[in-house]
Amino acid sequence: MVNVPKTKKTYCKNKECKKHTLHKVTQYKKGKDSISAQGKRRYDRKQSGYGGQTKPVFHKKAKTTKKIVLKLQCQSCKHFSQHAIKRCKHFEIGGDKKGKGTSLF
């Protein structure tokens, strides 16, 4: 289980900052697929009509988790940067801190 604080003091690469500032932490999410992208248009055209599935469907999935990507926004200049951390099954932002010698249950 990974618990990340809501704010983090880290380096900002923006031209205006170039120093350690406070960053707001959120989790990266994939954007919605564009219906007008060339690959999607080509695929839809090929799929239309008779003939069933035309391209191979991938079934040999090996990974059980994804790498977590943190989206960091600088509080002073509003610049976004991304930081990938290791794989984990359970991830939360701003959860309860674990005290010394105690459990979270």
C-alpha cells in the first residue's frame, strides 16, 4: 500500500521558477481516446461491413499492476510535471499517516 501526501516540496523545471517549491500532487489519468485519430478512423473503416474481427485481439496480458504516475503542479507558477513511481496494487493520496508501532486497520 502506497500513501502519498497531497503536497510535496520538490524542484520545478519551469523557466520562471527553477527552484524547490511546493507542488500539489494528483494521480495521472489517461485522456479520452479521440474518435478522429487516424488509427481509429482506419480501424473503424476496416471493421465496418461483413467479416467479423479484422485485427488481432491481444489476450496474453502479463502485468497485474500499472506503474503509478504522479502529476505535480507547482503552487507558484502552475507548471505541471510528471513523476513515475513503482508498481503497487493499492495507492492513495493524502491518507492517514501511519504512527510508530501502529497499524492502519
